[in-house]
Amino acid sequence: GAMRSRAEVDATLQTAKLNPEELLPVVQCLSFGPQTGPAECCLLQLEPGLCAELEAGRSLVIRGEKDEQVVLCSKDKTYEMKIADTSNMLLFIPGCKTPEELNADQASCNIIHSEIAGFSNNYWELRRCRPKLKKLRKLLMEDPYEGPDSQKNKTSTFSKYTTEDLLSLVQASEEEILHHLQAIDACKIEGYWRIIEFDYQMKLLNHVTQLIDSESWSLSQVPLRTCLEELGPLEPKEMIEHILLSYGRKYLDDAGEVYFEMREDKVCRALGQMLLQNAVKFNLSDFQEVWQQSVPEGMTTRLDQLKGLALVDKSSRPETIFLLKVEDLPEGNQERFNSLFSIREKWTEVDITPYIEDLCAEKQTVGALLTKYARSSMQNGVKVYNSRRQIS
């Protein structure tokens, strides 16, 4: 359209019953250009912390394969990206001045004509979410490491994954991925991340505990150097060291020698898993007896060492125990609850907690999750939870 004059602007203000005294002297007149259409760009709303990351020159990464819901990751956090529609049209105006800028620039001309370059009715909104780490384990479990002598090792056709590969495939930030690799005791072998196959882990652990026994060492003072010398002829040294790092805590003595303190809970848990893997259900009292006999002298087994790994069935006579691993359950909240309620109709909070606490968002409690996905009732004076929906 034609450029507006000052007189036209003043007439418009009068019609709108606006007092020019209360407004800045400068007027910006906006017009659509002949080519103005929906913008080529997308708008992304960032919280101040993420803005600061970008301004400091760090990058944010969008991750996801074609069939996955898109996420955006900073160095250490993961966010879901959702499109938010707006009822107000958002206009892109190159060189548009804000009131603050105009105030500082009092001498500027009275009327500024700006052309709108494009518009949008939506923008991307970020919501902090749990990193989607289940896939990480799944990828590494395609080809677990069974030791240097395994035939499979020589003929393996599975993909192997470097840190770079995992960063491009897993929807989580770099820090969350590296932290999780440590949590699942993954090991870098020839530049690729591998999970040590469970039976091979047990073989390695057994070598270490037998050596501790034959040397009469304290479980809190296992010397790395002697372990490597004694067990080196049996297994690769880096595997011996890896199993000590997985099942022990590393420390240096005054002379700078490396020692490990074996972690009772982790060793007991692994040996419990080994026993349970060979039976569908196990009579609880028999299991507890065999389990205590199977652990190194000086360690004490306790059922709570098996949280998220095994479940006791108190309703059967005699009571039984069976393997149920939290990492085998679905990652989505509703799917996880469906799966748990199909395994057992009614759960106490104590029993279900290990199987859902990994679902809790930042400040969410297990109680809040149960309120949302389960209904509670009293059974023999105990609060139990069952499904909100009929499971067919």
C-alpha cells in the first residue's frame, strides 16, 4: 500500500481513542510484501539456560530416526520437541526495533516503514524428558562380548558401535549416554562399546573371587597388580581390570598401588541372578540357602540386593522367587504398567517401586506415578495397587 503520512497516523490514533502523549513519538508501519507467505523458518522457544549454551558457542542437537518422536539434546539434558499452535499470528520483521531501542534513539525519524518477511502460526516448545536409553542397551545386546576365544567373535556380522554411532542413534545427551554406558558396565574394546555377556562376566568374577580366597585377601583390599599377574594367563588383562572396576571400588594406597574394595551388594546380586536364570521359579527358602553358600566368604546376601531383578511370590505355598528384570520391561509409562499388571494383578508399593522408579520425571515421586496409572484398594489391611483399565 501507499506509505502513511504523519497526519494519517494521528487520525488513526484519534479514532482509536489513544492518547499520543502516552506513546513513543516513533511509529512503525508494517506492510506485507508482494511475496509474503508462511515463513521458511521455524521458531524454537528456549529457556534462558539453553539460550546461554548457544550464545556461549555450544551446540544443541536434534536426535531421532524417522519412526521416533524428535528430541533435542544439550550436552547433558534431553528435551521433547512439541509443536505449539498460537492464536496470534507471529510476524517476522527484519530490522524491527523494540521500544527499548527506539527510546534510546530519540532523534530518529517519525515514521518507520517495515516490510513483513513471513509469518507463522506455531513454534516448537521444549519439555525436559527422560533420556531414551533403552535402545542403547538393546543395540549393545545384539552382540555381547563373550571373551577372546569365542567363535562368535571371529564370525560376528553384527554392527559394532563407537561413541559417535551411539550419539547418532540414541535419543539422549552425550553426558547421559556416557553415564549410562558406565551404569550398564559397558566396556570399550578396540574402539567399540560392548556389553560383556553375563556368563563371561561370571567366569571372570569367579576367577577373581577364587584368587581372593586362595590368597586369603580381605574383600576390601584386592591388589590390581597381583590379580593381573596371576589371572593374566587365563584371561585378557583388560578384562580382569574391567571386572574389578564393575564389581569393586578402585582406590590407591599410600604407596600409590591400585587396590579394589569388592562391592558386596553387586557381587551378591550377580550370583543371585546366575542361580535364578537356571530355574523358572525357585522355592524361596531353598534359594536363600544356596545363594548364601554361593557368595564369597565374608559376604552376606539380602533379598533387597535383588531389587528390580527378582520378585518374591508371597501368595504361593511355599513362597517362591523368580527373575523379573526391570530392563526387560517397556520404556513408556502406560506400557510399563500394562506389562506389570499382566504379570501380577495386585502389587504392594514396596514390590512395584523397583519396577517403576526409573520412570519418575525430575521431581516426580513413585506415589504420584501410582496415583496416575493405578488404582488402590486395601487387602488384609495392606494397600495394594491394580490396573485402572481392564486388561483383556
